[in-house]
Amino acid sequence: MSWFRKLLGGTPTPAPAEPPKRLQPLLSVQLPPSEPGQLYGDQVARKQFMEALLSNEGVRVNPHLPAIESEAEVTLRTPEEVAGRLLALAIVAVKGEGLDQETVDAIAEERGVLPLLSPKEHAFIAENPPSEHDRLQFSWRYEAAWVLFWALGWDESPVLGLPRAICDVPRLAGTVRDTPDLAARGLRSANDILNEADLIYRCHWAVRQASIDGEVPSGGLEPGVTMERHHALNWLIRYNDAEWDEVSTDT
């Protein structure tokens, strides 16, 4: 019996025989040749689109934030990298929730997890017992995992949606539990992922500015969900070419 089944119970759900149909991108534009010091067309269009979307949703917008990377410039992580990172995040998150060390060690052995962990994750997995602070911090990794779950096509929604509520943990855990090859569906397009990266960048600015101002975040944004999504999306697009523990979420 697999470790997620031990944790959640129930019978496995067989993986779909066919990948989902290709989803229509939220925004797609032609990419003109770039000139030094100039932006690609998709950068300008994406920034304008997301600012309008956020304004309509009641989220505070900073028009002075720059555009993020272009589809012509970005190199995404491979599906295999993303699948491995999803598995690592799921395991540290379940330990953060309070899973006992014996079961955590069994997880690591059964799924070959140790090579997938970042240095900080290695330290947390070995920590017995973990501090309450560390448990809380790592339990939030479900939200980062959900981004990768979506990027790999296991959630068929065309967009992630605004970061207003926590993710569907049982669905996430059940799929990771029952899916031997999490990379089987490939990865969403660079356009889809950049749309989400631009959106979360602007959401995170709104959350941080609200904290500075001593206010509740506008538009119902949830700070923890926002931060975890931003981290995961920046890792996906190789922001500053940083590995997981070093990924920054600049705003």
C-alpha cells in the first residue's frame, strides 16, 4: 500500500487514458523581433491585461511595476523537473501537517524522494521532531505544489484563479498518491505559465503593500497562498536561474 494511501485511505483512482484537450490560453499574442532596450509585444499586452483584470476584481494595482519576462526569452523547467519538485513539495507538506517520522522515512524510501529534496527540505525531513515553526512553514508548501499540479495538467482549469483560498489538498494528495508518472501529461505552454506569473507578481505587490500600510489585502487576496504561488511560478520560469531554496519573489 502506497504511503499516500496509508495517509488518506480510499482506493486508487486510475490515471486517465488520454491527456486533457489543449486548453485555450488566457492571452496569446504575436512576438515581434526585439530591439535592445525594448519590450516584446507579449510583455506589454500581458501587463495591461493583468492590470485590468485585477482592477476589475478589486485588487490594488501598481501601474509602475514592470513587465515580466517574454515568452521569447523564458526557458521553462522540464516536465520531469516539475514532477519531481511536486513530489518533494507534497512530502514536506504532509510532514508539516504532522505525519509521524516513521511514515515520512517510509515515504522517502518508497518514492525515491531524497535526491529530489532541496537542502532546506533535506534538513526538515531529517528533523525529528520538527519545530512548530518549521512544521507551519512547510505545511504551506501545498500551495506551491498546487501550482505545479496545475502546470502539469492535473487540474484542467484554464487558469489558477486569484489566490483567495487554499487549494484542494485531498485532490492534490490523491493524485500524487495514485500517479506513478506525474510528468505524463507534459507541461502547459509558456504563455499559460507566464500569464500566471505576471498575475501573481502583481497580486504579491498588493499583499505586501497592504501589510506595509497596515491594511487587509485588497480583493480578498490570501497572503500565504500568494507567496507560495509566486515562489513556485518564479521557479517554473527560472527567474534569475535560481534553484528552489534561492528563488526570490521580488515585487
